[in-house]
Amino acid sequence: MKIYPIETGNFKLDGGAMFGVVPKSIWQKTNPADHNNMIDMSMRSMLIEDGNRLILIDTGLGDKQSDKFFSYYYLFGDFSLDTSLAKFGFHRDDITDVFLTHLHFDHCGGAIEWNSDHTFLQPAFKNAKFWSNDKHWKWATEPNPREKASFLKENIQPIQESGQLDFIHRNYNDQIGFDVLFVDGHTEKQMLPKLTYQGKTIVFMADLLPTVGHIPLPYVMGYDTRPLLTMKEKAAFLNLAADKNFYLFLEHDAHNELCTVKHTEKGVRLNESYKFFDVFDE
């Protein structure tokens, strides 16, 4: 097995929304805001090469939305999914599996693209199976008013219509080749991949832990549907991660790809942050 971090692009989100009830005077110490109160965010995917399978975890925003839509998110930098894949010698047509942690637009938007004539939407990975789970799929396709703006039909319906959709069940390792942790605070049945790689445990954190600035328990996004449950889930996970020395793969931290955590008198806190290839052999 080989693992590669795939940078699909950077964007900005409102810092207050990203930290909920935590005051700006505190959260800006770890996540400084610009003059519009926006903080830097990444959309970092993970690529897993395992035998004859090439598995992509999450896809970023994609490029099919309108200029008006993208203007709300202040895209910046030179990263793209295709250039990141090419850096490691791959093309999107090589992808055999696309694993979607959940169906919010910044995690699955790149799964669907316009065709060459811009007349219909199609899977951006023509040879891939797309993985979700039945409970989250129902949640996303029958959205509550709070999350409706994050579950865009144009990102979701074409996956099902393509015939390339499948659902994860209990035999995760047989289906996708790694373990899956389910968490419900951010959205119903978000999935966190958990892998053993080069003798270490890596967990793809998705939106349970967006950045290292979110490690303290009350630092919960305003986007979460059940913030008290997020705190409970995060506490259980971070204690285990500190006990077991897990490496946490950060999807949304624009400045840190990996981190570890440790127990302190104040609770679990950041231990070290790393670039992926500073820890793992390329």
C-alpha cells in the first residue's frame, strides 16, 4: 500500500462559523482571520494505492459551480485535483474507488463534472465506484433546513443516476480495504477512514477535526447539527488518539497535513504537526 496527500484547492470560510461559540479573540491565535473575518482552509484528499485499486477519499469542490458560488469561498492558490494526481503519476481515469466521507459540497463537489458540451452532469471519475452509506445518503437527499444549502442536488443525484454508487456496510475491510469510524455530530453518519500504514495508524479526520485549532473540546463548528454530540465524539476519539499515538490526517487545515495529540492537564492538546512525507516514506 502507498498513500499520497492530494491537494484539490484552498478556500476561505468565516472564522466565527468555523469556531461556533468560541470568541474570535481566542480562535484567531491559531487560525488568524483576514479583513473579512475569513480563515484559510484546505480541501485535502487522500489517495490510497492498494494492489490494483486506487482509492480517493473526498474530492474537494470541483469546478462546475458558477462564478457567483465560488466568489463566496475566496478560492486561492495553485492546487488542483488533476495536478496533484499527476504529481504522483496518476490520472482521474485511474481511480477505481471514490470514498465520500459525507456529501457536503466541499467534500463531494469534485465527484461530478459537466460533459464536454456543458449539457449534462456526469461522474468526474468514469471508472470508479462511489462509496457512501445508506443512512447518510437518505439524510443528504432528504435534507433538513439547516444543512440544505450544503447538500447540492447537482453533486448527489448524478452519482446515483450513473449506476456507480454503492453503500458501505459492516464488512468495511472487505469492501474498501480499511476500517471506518462513524460519527454523527457534524452530520448523520459521517465516515472517517482508519488505516494502518508503515506501522502507524492514520485517521482521515474530515469534519470531526477540521484544523489543529479545533482540538480543544468546545471548539466546535457552527455548521455542526449536533454540537454537544460532536464534543462527546471528539472527546472519546482524541483520548484514544492520544493513548494510541494516532496520526490525524487533516482535510481542512491549510497549514498542517498531519498531527498527533497528547494528554495534558488541560485535556488533550496538540503534540506535533507534520507534513505527510516528513513522517511517511514517499
